[in-house]
Amino acid sequence: MTEALPEDVAAAMAAADRRAYFEQRLFIRSPFGLWTTALLIFAVLMGLFALAWLASGRPALVASDPHVYAGTILRLAVWFALMITVILAMQRYARVKDAEDLPRYVPVLRGGWDSVRTELAPRHVTLILPTAIGFVGGAAMSYLLFAARGRDNLLAYPAMLAWFAFVTTTLAMMAARGVALTRGGSRGMRATIEDKLIIDLLRIDRLSVIGRSATRPALIWFTVSAVILLLFIGGAFTPMNVLFLAGCAAMGTWVFVGTMAHVHRRIKHAKTEELERVRCEIDAVRAQAASDALAAAKLQGLLAYETRVSDAQEWPFDQSTLVRFGASALILTIPWFGQAIAAAVVEHL
């Protein structure tokens, strides 16, 4: 059972949430739960698209060029709404789960709850520049995808053009902000590991909480990657598919492995120092063991302790953490499995 947060810590977390970036406040101020709010966001986005489509005179929703958007405009609209919803929901999910794990950090950080308050509270990340970069990039993509002169544009349908420009720009801004937030979170975690982490070689299992925390950013990347890959199902396994798959999988893996490797280095360093200290004691006692019963008993204890330290695991995760990470990575296969199943059902019917 998860330990309850002290009242002052819970109040501080709630206050931090109220001051959090927009993506978090959207859920905090919602009167509904996380997943209900996510469904409502998706419904609102698709509802606005339906209004734009009706206002445009119900145009045909098929792109004239089969290589553009990989299908229908309607499918692309669903993809944009789904992507925005998934990013928002997964960011909030990770934040909620991180808050639930805060009590498990108390025994592994110097300063206990004081360190939890100062080191693991949501860190302030400047988002003005990433938001501006995302806005510029999104506006440029909106023009190139939907307004540039050519066979496939939405210039004849201003309402639909406005909707697609809005979701494209929003998605670009969210992506840029997400990169900044991920980098800020990684820097904060590395600083905490370097300055505050307690390495108890006889209780390495306590550090598995860091592994669980590291799986959540990876889960966000893998889930968003799976939604990105939905754009490419239904066709050949092109180099673009491979590029997206490799890049997204690498990013999700890097987020997890980078944190784990940093803790691994700290554990290995602590283990080397402790073994050297114990072996020096063993050398000092060994010469007396043959003639002193107390020295012999101490030697046996030191040898047993040396074995325990030598056998201590050097990676801060347990089996359940590996299962979580593996399950997150498997999310990338969902688009292709889903397509194969759907194709089989259609073929047999």
C-alpha cells in the first residue's frame, strides 16, 4: 500500500500543480477524472472538425494524391485529435504516478521529506522559447501541408483550413514543449541522483523506485510514437516507417537507459569503495586470526559482508520495472498488429 503524503507535502504538491504548465492545469481544473477528461478533449476536437466540415459545405474527405496524408482527410483529422489527446493524457498520467511514488523516495534521499519537497517537486522549466519555436514550426507546416498552392490544399475550405492549422500548430508547440520538459526533468533527476541519492549496498532494491519513474517518460514516447506510426499503416514497410520506428524507439529507450546508467555508475562506484575498505580491514585482521578468537570471528563476519557487497546488484530496477519497460516498448507494435487483424477480418468477411 502506498504511504500517504504528509499534509504539508500534499498541499505543496497541489499548489505546484495549480502553477504547473498548461498541459497539467487542463486536467487539474477539470471536474472529471483523467481518462474522462481525455475523452472529452478528443470529442471536443472532433466536434470542432465536424462543425468546420459542415461549414465548408461537406466537401469530399479524400485527398486527390494517395501519397499525401496516406489516406482521407477524415483519417488525418482523427489522427491529429488522437495525438493531441494522447500527449496530454500521458503527461498527466506520468505526473499522477510520480506523485504516488514520492513516499518511496524518502528512504533513498538524504534529507528525507525535505529532499522530496525540494528535489522532486515539479521543476520550473522555461517554456517561452520552445513554445515560440513550436508555433513557428507549426505555422510553417500548416502552410506547406494545407495551404501551399498545388493539387492538395484546403484553400477552398477556410473553416477546415483553420481547424487543421490550429491542430498542426498546437501539436508542434506541444512537441517542442515536451522536449523541453523531458530535458528539464532529466536534468533534475540527474542532479538528485548525484547530490541526494543514498546508496545502501544491502538495500539496492529500494532504488527500484527510480527505475519505475524512468519508465514513465519512456512510456510517453512509445505511446506517442505508436500514434505517429498510425500515419504509415496500410502500405509498404518504407524507409520512412523504419526511420520513425528507430527514432522513436531510440528516444524512449534513451530516456530509460540514461537514468538507469547514471544510477548504475553511482552504485558501482560505491561498491568499489566499500569493497576496498572491507578488504583493507580483512588484511588487517587476517594476521591476528590464527591466535585471536575474536579476530577470527571478526574475520568471518568481514568475509560474509564482503560477499554480500560483492553480490549486490548494480542496476536499480527489479523484474516488474523491466516488465513495465518491455510492455511500453511493445506499444510500438500495436499499429501493425491492429492493421493486420483488421485486414484479416475484412478479407474473410
